Amino acid sequence: MLDKTTSAELKELRARRKTIAHQMTAMLRNKFTAASAATFEVLNLAAEQLRQKIQTIEPDSPAQTRSARNRAFSRYLRYGLHASPERGTFGISTEDRDLLMPALPAETRDIGTGGEAAYPGATAGFFAPMEFANKTEAALKFYGDMFLSSTIQKTGTGTPYPYPNSDDTSVSGEQVSEGAQVTSQDIASVGQVVLNSYKYSSRLLKVSQELAQDAYYDFDAYLAEQFGIRLARAANAKFTSGTGVGQPMGIITAAVDSGVTVTGDENASPPDPTTQIGWNDLVGLEQSVDPLYRRRGAFMMHDNTLGYIKTLKDHNGRPIYKSSLTEGSLGMLLDHPLYLNNAMDQLEAGKKPVLFGALDKYVIRQVKQMWVSRLTETYVTYGQIGFIGWVRWDGNLLSAGNPVKYLTMHS
């Protein structure tokens, strides 16, 4: 608790700072001269000195700091990093810059905030604060079920990250008689999957300056959604069928064939194993996965494949698909949950349209958080601002024990 004298001093300092802020805002609305620009800088310096003095009297709590950083990042998206009164651009305050600077990328390697690997003009970027990052991740999950079914592993750096895995499904314990020696049995298979970090961008997203500066529009949420959907489109395809060479290893690429000979829909006349799957095929796929993984197993398929499966019936004429009243659930297939992935094959000859198994054995590695670059000069003549969202990902299946398998259609 602050005493009365300190509280009064704090109140006075805040009032003086607020007055200066009003003066600076009024100046930004008018055409600047060399003299007024110099006055603006003096006021900005005075406001910063008052801020520092206020902070020494009443330091912010961690929650206040996070909230302030979120607000600073929002203002950065709208107004940019530096004020340019002569050109009528607002910029952010010194206080906001202080809050954002610690969030600048700390690694020495190029990660998209400058250099040849960045988009033209992308010379500065900030890691997105948690609130913005969460909105982006929600958009990722909404677009691509790979982000829902997989295990997300966040790391602090982008160096190669070994992820251990083992296959001990064939080894059991033993009953031991009194005084008998315990049998030695090492874990059957011990290995590791090395996850790298591949850089993805949202591509350039241009918006009007009016939209960016409209305080009454939820601009942060709009950008987060656009970044999330664009990044998911790029990454979901790699996490599904990537080769593992210079890109993530896709879950289909890393999984193994179930060995099931597809016969098609047994209720059709005649069944066509090149364009159909049936109840027997799906049961065979399910049974091909070890019970250790089957119990936590789930199906994954293209939306069109799911639409077809909804029409299938078992040998007793009962639908094999069960709908669900749970919000967000796609229903159940053979009493297992379902995930959609429109990067997967559809029902065509020689394709792999259905996955089943412990889908959470697929690990997506994310390096730190996403970061955002803001481009103003490049599109100033169009009255537009460019934004690029960046993130580094890799993915691979912890394949020991073959936790995920797929059906292969007849050629």
C-alpha cells in the first residue's frame, strides 16, 4: 500500500503525463513544421521521464506488464514502430517500445526479421504476445485438424531437437520366485526422432491504413485469424505428406500400410475396391494397430471421404458412423473419434485415404512464438500497410511400434 503523500505524488505525475499525451495527440492532427516537430520530441521525452518516475514509485505487477505488452503490440500493429510527424504517421510511444524490445528475436541466426531471407522491407519484427498468439493458434486448429490431433512441442531455440521414442510392445514383466535372479531384458527398440525448424510465412497481407487505425474494429483478432489460416494451409499439407527432406516428415509418409486388402463396400453390387471402402476394410485397419495404440486411436480422412463413410452400413444394415451432439465433435467411427484433413487423399485407385492410430504420436515442434513484421514504406502510395506472420515448425511421427497405419486402395 502507498502512503497518502506518495499516492498524491503519483496522482500528480499521472495527470501531468496525461496532459502531455493530449498535447502530443493534438499536434499530430496538425501539419508539422520544423519547430513543432522539435516541440513534439521535447514532449515525448518529458512523457518518457514521467513514465520512468511513475514506475519507480509503483512498479507494474507481472499481470499488468503482460496486459501493457498486449496493448503495446496492438498499437504497433496499427501505428508502426516509429513516429514520423512530418508524414503524419503516429508510431508508438517510447514506453511501448520499451515493452516490446525485450520480445525481439534473440537468436543470432536469421529468422525472418532482416536479411535476404526476409520479404522486401521486412526489417523489423516482434514476437506476438500470448493473447495474439493464442488467437492465431485457435485459427490454426480451426483450419487444420493436424494441429488438434498432434502433440505440440514448443522449444526456446531452433537447434536440432532430438525426441526419444521406443517400442516395448513385445516385452512383458515376469513372475519371480523367492531368491531367484531377475531376468535382464533391455527395451526392445530405442531411438530418436530429430526435429528441425523450417520457416513459414503467411505471405504478405496488405490492409488499408484506415482499417489498421480504426480503434473500434477488432484488428488484432482479424490479423490473427488471417495469419492462422494462411500458415495452417501451408503447414498442414507438409505435416500430412511432407517428404522429410528440407521439410517436415508427413504423418502419411511416416506411417505404414495396414496390410489390409481393400474389398470395397460389401453392400454394393458389385463392390469396387478402387473407389470404395467398406465396413470390413475399416475394421481391418483398426485391428492392424497394436492394442496399446488402438485404445487411444482415432481416424483421420478428407471431408469427402467422411461424407462417403456416413452412407456405409455394417452387415446388419446399421450405419457405422455415429453422429455426436458435442460441440466441435465430428462424431465417432467404430467407437473412435474422427479428424478431418483435406490434405489427405480421397477415394481413388492406389491412394491412401484413411489413417487410424494414436495420432498424438505425431509431434509438431514450434520454435518460440510466431512473430510479425510490419511494412509501411513499400505500400505507402497505396495507403496500405503490409504484414507478414512468421513461424518455425517441424513435424514427425514417433514411429516406434507403428502407432499409425493407413488403408491403400487397389490400383
